[in-house]
Amino acid sequence: MWYDGGDNGIEGWLIGIIGFLILPFLLFKSLRKIGLSKEPSKALAYSSVFLMIPFVLLIGSEDNKEMEFFQEETIGIVNKAWMMNRRKRRSTWAVQAKYRVNGEIYQTSTKDDIDKILSLGDTVTIIYSSKTPQMHEIKELKEYYGK
């Protein structure tokens, strides 16, 4: 499953930026301002990132519950299919599909398709949340790979 956050897709990015960049930076600056030396301030700021783990896990479980409760299906078309070259891992076939929900067009995130079961122009079934249509899975890939 993939979810890009909020109605316009920015919510997920904001949580990441705030949690992994801004909060540690602010903590570091605050600790320095109250007189703690540089090294302990830096160590505490870096370790504060681990405080995000419970929130990430909670968001993931909430996404799964939402998909279960608001699950709908629609038809999509594979509009991009290519060999994705990776530097340190082997290259893999990748696909993206477009789908329409309530008159709005959405596009899936890039999905690995190692056995190349999908090709450009294929019709696929998109499982999505009726509450948050950006949250989606490609049914054929989910069933084939068991993800």
C-alpha cells in the first residue's frame, strides 16, 4: 500500500521533514542556548529522531485500518513501464498506473514488478481508500507477489 498523505499529498512529506530535520535542529539549538556543550547537544538531537518511530508505526497501522474499512476498487491503466536502473542493487521492472476516482485522476507510486507481469497499456484493478483515494495498491501485483 502507498499513501502520499492528506488531500494534496503534502502531509506525509511535512511529517517527515518536521520529524527528521526541523525538530532535531531546534532541539540542538535549544540545548546549545541553555549552555550544553556541542557534542552532547548533537548526540541528543540525533537521538531525538528515534522518537518518531512510534508515530510512524501508528500512522502505518491507521493506514491499514483505513484501507480495510474504506476499500474500493476501480480500473486503472499502466501508463509507465520501464527498467529501473539502481546503483547498488539489481535493476528491476517498474510500473505506474493512472486511475480515476470521482472524476479526479490519480497516479500510483512506482511499483516494482520483478517478473514483469505488467506492461505499458495493461488494464489493472486499483484498490484504494474511498476516504483518501491517494492511498492505493495495484491488485494484480498484490495478488501475484503476495504483498
